[in-house]
Amino acid sequence: MDMMAFSGKAALVTGGTRGIGAAIVRHLAKGGADVAFTYANSGDKAATLVGELKALGRRAVAIQADNGDPDAVRGAVDRAASELGRLDILVNNAGIFPSGPFEKVTLEELDRTLAIHVRGVFVASQAALAHMPQGGRIISIGSCFAQRVPYGGVTLYSMSKSALIGLTKGLAREVGERGITVNVIDPGSTDTDMNPATGPAVAAELALMSLKHYAQPEDIAATVGHLASASGRFITGTSIAVDGGFSA
């Protein structure tokens, strides 16, 4: 990556204090972007990350916002644009991982998952477009389960993530004349707090993959960086698998 690929740009990453989100925040900042990010509960981690970004000479804004709350999501987008002076890149990363037998999924779990994974992305993208200049970028973090579900227990999760593909394709058509690209990245097993590479399901997950190791969060961040940079300007309306061959 050009070490100043995002110089003069401003980005907002939802769910940016840990795992893939934190790796994306750092990647964009190292590339020259000023970065705002949201967090739900990890205030200490948010403060530490802000310190890291400021040490790089970047402006950084940590915003407490639940991605399931549409007013909080809109407020976070508007605050990011106001405090950073512009908004060029939106990365919809905030997420949860509901799992369990389909017949035991409650309506509350259904509503909460769709609120965070679908409505939150819709609302953030809509709000961001009011600030985004020509050539902006909207990137959502989906899941390898959006297109392949090799076992049970993840029906709600896979449904919510597959919705991002339709949202991405439709929105890409609407904003293409503004030079704004819209894409979704579908990560596979990634070594994070949510799914550690030392967890009990590792052997089963590796058996489904071509590459027999987990991704690092930086692998996903690098793909975000490509799509957000000038080199990604002709990629839009698509989902990109970063899954070690899970979907092969």
C-alpha cells in the first residue's frame, strides 16, 4: 500500500475498537487518513486507540454508539463528518455473532441482529452520502456465511450478512454517477476475540478451508485499504471473499 494512500481523507469505521475493526482503523490511519470510529462498551480500548492514532499525527474521534440504534448511528456519522471536516470513507464493520438452533431463535434476537447488521448499515450509508464527496467509498464487512453455510446453527447470522450483498448491489447502482463505490468484504475465519485461532472449533473450521490457517485482522484491513484507495476505483457492487478458500 502507498503509505500515504489516504492523505487528506477522513474515514468512519463502525465497531472500531477491537479485532477486524481496530485493524481497519489502524490501516487507514497509517495510510494518512483521519479516522473516527464507534464503539459500544469498550471505552478504555477506544481511548487507547485514539492515542495511537494521534501519535501517528492523525486526527481521531471515538464515538460511543450502538449500531442497533438508528439515531445513534446517524449522530455518529454526522459527528465524524463535523469533527474531521469531511467524510470520504465509511466502513460498516460493527457486528455480533448470534448462533444456535433455528427453532430456538427468538424474535428479540432476530430484531437485534437485523438492526445491527442490516438497518445499521443502511442508516449509516444513507447518512454518510449526505457528506460524501465525488469518489467516496462505502465498504461493509459481511461474512463467508453469506454465500456458503456448511453446517447448522448460523441461519440468522448468515441471513443477516447475505442481506448486505443486495444492499451493496442496489446502492452501487444509485451512487455510481457520483464516482462512489460500494462493496462488501466477506471474511472467513479470522483470529479475533470473537473467534480465536485457539478456540474449540478451529479444527472443524480449518477442514472447510483451502488454506489451513486463520486470517489475521490485518488481512481483512488490507482488502479494505485496496477498495478505499485509488487502486479500487473500478470495483463496485460486488462481494469479495477473504476466506482462505472457504467458498472455493
